[in-house]
Amino acid sequence: MNGPRRFELKVPAKTIPDIVPEYVGDLVISGQVVRVGQRYRVNVDVLGVARLICDRSLEEFDEPVRIHVDCEFVVDAEMALQQLGQLVDPEDVHGLMPDATEIDVTDEVRQELALALPMRRVAPQYRNMELNQLYPLDKDGSDTVDERWAALKKLK
């Protein structure tokens, strides 16, 4: 039957094979599959929580992460066999076997979740704070230097 089909589910992050370890709790997944003839368009929104370590304070914090994945599939046995076991770019058309009963977008979602993690991991309470506010200089205006690093300070 042609037309859209909506879906929603909650999946514990730890049950997804090979997901990056930063994700904790449940992933809330919603989206729709739109069928037109032999073509399927899958739109997926995922909301999850990543537990990260702050680069500034070394405190653990939870960061909400939201991604969107669009994939297109076509019923084509030859294409499906060529792509079997390979990671297909989400922008490419994926092949489906004629007897397929499900569409698996786990690889695409897992890849987007990994890419959505921030490179710079700063806890929310420190994001608008300058580094010298978090770690102020001594009263005399100089940094306290561990004697092991004193030689490096002379390089300034």
C-alpha cells in the first residue's frame, strides 16, 4: 500500500551493536516510511543523551543529542546484493530484496549519532565562561607553576 506510515519507538542505547559508548539511556526514535511504487523514503529523528567529560573541569555531564536521517530505498535485488555487507552513504539509494519485510537503518543512525558528538566537550555551566574565570591567576598576577614545569614557563 502506497503512502506514509509513521513509527515511534524507544531503544536502550546499550542494545545497539557498535554504538559509541558515550550514549546512555534510551534513544527516542520517530519517523515515517513513505512508499511510492517500488521506492521507499525513510525519515528518522533520534533524540538521545550522551554522557561526556568536560574538557575544562573533567566533570561528567549529560548532553542531549538530536539527529535526522533520510534514506531512500528501491526494490532491486541486484543492487541489494552489490551493497550487501557494505556501508552505503545515506545520500545514495539503497537496494532492497523483493521479499524484504523490513528496512534496517541502524548503520545510518549509528553513524550519524557518532558524528553528532561535539568535538569540544564543555559542560553547560562553563560554556560562557572564560578559562581564566574558571582557573584564575594568583594574587600577584602570575600562574602558579608546579616546579616540574618551571622550565617550560621560561619559554614564554
